Amino acid sequence: MKPIDIFKALSNETRLQIVEWLKEPEKHFPPSQDINDFENVGVCVTQFHEKLNVTQSTASQHLAILNRAGLVTTSRRGKWTYYKRNEETFQQLKELVEHDL
């Protein structure tokens, strides 16, 4: 975990909104057509682009930045990519802020 990468990723309002939604995805996203297991599978990129009202490419770019910072994890199901919060990174960030900053 590089703290600077995390803070850069979270400095964007859209990306901050994404990680907030992923904290409780069942409250913010309807189940997708074939996957309704947010805890184990995550949220499909299509659901983000629809909720954010941006292109799929733009949503994917935001998610890629969050992924590179370690804030989300990805899994593939066929041609679709699903995203979940990486709670381990958020715990490490919490400890960093509490103890070092």
C-alpha cells in the first residue's frame, strides 16, 4: 500500500463516491441480471456507468485507478468485470491515519 496512491485515488469526488457505494452495495445497486451476490462477486462495471451517468470507459478508468491503489479488487465472470472494496487496504489506511498522521 502506497499512501500517496490511495490519497490521490480518493481525492476525486467520483472515486470517493464509488468506494462509499461499495461499502454497502446492496443499498446502492439493484441485483444484476445474473449476479446478485455483492458480498462474494461484487458490482459490475456496467452498474457503475449507469449510476454515475458516464460512459463505461470513464467508469472503467475510475475503477482502474482505485484498483491500482489497492482500494478495490476485481473478478471476471465471462466478459464482465466485478468490483469489491478491499477492506484490508481500508483497515491499513485507518491504522496509518490513527498512528502515523
